[in-house]
Amino acid sequence: MSPQLEIARHRVAVAHDTIQEADVLIAARRWRGALNRLYYAAFYAARAMLAMRDLDSARHSGVIALFQQHFVKTNLVPSQVARTLPRAFESRQTSDYADAADPDEAGVLDLRTEVVAFVAACERALDQLTATSGES
């Protein structure tokens, strides 16, 4: 297994763990924390994909831009699903930094559904990349 694939698989596992953390916060009705964890789950999945191309960025906006360029524009990840990443980023930014922003249950649960689909799409794309490169 290549170092890139090891990193990618590790990041996908972290994405799944982070969804579980969000679920704990959802059960406790801690919407702001859940929203934060959901964004990071999507972020880790996106970085898993970037690892396969030896790419990364020190900025969240850079990760989003690289993901769009290398995986959405090339149709490895459907654009409809890929919209989750910038949407989750914006939601997290607003929730973390805006004084009057209070995430609600419906919004967090909708985002959770989208993030789970996003992570799954990244896993499928990762499997596709792995199959075409002959790695497992």
C-alpha cells in the first residue's frame, strides 16, 4: 500500500469517527458542536482524496478549492454531493464566529445527511482511484 493510500484511508477513518462524535452531540442537542464536527468529517474526507494526489493546503478554503479542481471538475465526485463541503464550511464559520448564529436541529440533521453522503462519495472515488492504480 502506498503512503498516499495509507494517509487517505486513515483520513476516511477519522471522518467516520468524527461523524460519530457529531452523533453524540446531536443526541445531547448540542447543535453548534455537532455542526462543527460534521464540517470536520467532510473536511477530513476531502483531505483523504487530496492525499491521493499528494496535495494539501494550510487553509480550509484551499482544501475546498483543490478538492473542486481535482475531484469535482474531473467528475470523480458528483457536483451535487460536493456542494456539501463548502456549505458545511460556511455553516461552521457562521456558527463558530457570528454572535447571533444559533444552529437548529433541522439544519444540523440535514447537514448530517449530506455529510454522510459526501463521505460515502469520497470513499467510492477513493476506491475508484485505487482500482485504476492497481493498489488495494
